[in-house]
Amino acid sequence: MGITRLKRKARRNKQRSADRVNKIKQLTSTPVIAKIDAEALKASFETSTKAEAKPKAKKEEAEKPAPKKAAKAEEKTEE
């Protein structure tokens, strides 16, 4: 008896393994990060968390901290 090969099945198996390898490469790759201002990044997170807290607080309390934030931001930029 001769040996018959299933060519379509072989191609599918090779494609599946190639897809699996590509998925693993994509998941494990890390983006290149260069020249990031860490202070600006931290400040953006602080403002986003404080912005979420504003709707819960009263309108008067929400207005009072705003000038303090601006003063702190100006001090950081001067340094």
C-alpha cells in the first residue's frame, strides 16, 4: 500500500501552529517607551481620580480644591 498525504490537513495544521506562535509573540511583546514625563503621567492619574470624586461631593466643596490644584501644578512646573 502506498502512503497518501492529506495536503489540505497539513496546511491547516501548519497555519494553526503559525497563528499560535504569532499570538504568543504578540502577547509577550512589550511596547517601546522612550522619553516619558513621569510627573505628567502621575498628575494625569491624580486628576482623573479626583474628577471622579467631584460628582459625589457638594458643589461648594468641589470648587474650593480647584485653586489649590492649580497652585500646586504651577509650583511643580517652576521647579
